[in-house]
Amino acid sequence: MLNRIVSVCSFFMVILSVAVFGMGAWWTLLGRISQGDGVFMLSGGCLCAIVFLYRALDPAYLDAVSIIKSR
């Protein structure tokens, strides 16, 4: 049950991160934020989506959020 909750919450964070990525791209194109701020926002949204997608696919790994597993 805990793995299912972790998986669903992580998938929700992936959707939220993709929305932040899209908002950052849109705001950069409209000129509401500068290009440097847009790059930071896009990279942060992309990195967050990658990490939480990894968590959604492997919910049994409940150690600290990390892509690299230590052996």
C-alpha cells in the first residue's frame, strides 16, 4: 500500500513538474521573465520530473531521493 501511495504521489509531482516546465517556457517566450531565469526554471522542472519519474517507476526504493543507487 505504501508503494502505491509513493508511486501515485511521485507521478503527481511529475505532472506538476511538467506544468512548471511549460509555464517557464511560456513566460520566457512572452518576456515576463528573463532568459536566464527561464533557463533555471526549465532545468529545475526537468530535473524534478526526471527524479520523481524514477521514484514513480521504482517506489520500493524508499531511501533518499537519488538517481544513483549505492551498492
